[in-house]
Amino acid sequence: MTAKEYLSSVKILSSEICAKKRRLEVYRSLCGYKSPQLSDMPRSASPNLQSMESSVLRVIDLEAEIQKAEQKLDSMKKELRTVINSTIIGSDAVSRRQTSQANFLLVLELRYVDCLSWRDIAYQMGYTERHVQRLHGDALTYINVPEQEVRTHN
């Protein structure tokens, strides 16, 4: 697993959570109030309560999945911050250039922990997008993927 793949795992999980939240809204709308329909057609003796029940169960299950995924996302973000800080700050080559060290840390955190676009990162840092991408490429060379992560994320 490359450093970029390892760091991108937060963004992937965040996207999955967003998709689940959109699905949750659909299920919730299915559980919502339904106005009675007046018709002269004959009705069945018992209303279809199972569709409402299954929608409510889907909502409950999906809420639990989202909560677990959000907890995992929080722990992954903490872990990424630790990996980024330990490898960038611990690197002798970067230590000689304090400005680069701060920029490397900022670019990696904004990109992978906060999941910002290149444009947003460039705006926040006051650089062009191209320069931010160069900083990003340089910073990635210092990232060491923890050995245990290679096994757990595959």
C-alpha cells in the first residue's frame, strides 16, 4: 500500500458515510406520514403494515451502521494525524527546513484529514494549486505507512 492510498482511506470512508446518510433520508421519507387515499375501489381487509415496519427497521440498522462508521472515521483521523506528525516532524531532511515542515504538515492534514480540494487548500495557504500539489508530492515521500495498516486496510 502506498502512502497516498493509506492517507486516502479517510476520504473513502467519509464518502461511504455520506452515501449511507443519503440512503437513510430515503428510508426516513418512506416511514413518513402518508395521507389517506380516498377511492371507491374495494380495499383489503388488513392494511400493509409490513412495508412501514421494514422501512423503520432499515432506518434503525442504517443509523447503527453510520454510527459505527463515524467512530471508525474519527479513530482513523486521529491515527493519520499521528502518522503525519511523527513522520514529517521526525524526518531529518525536513527538520532542516522548518517552513517546509509546517507546509508539509498542513497540506497533508488539509488534504487527507479534512478532505479539502486542491483549490481550497491553495486558498487557505495562499499558494497556487500547482505549488500545493508540489508540496504534497514532496510530503508524501516522507510518509511511512505503518506495517499493521498494510494488513488491516487490505
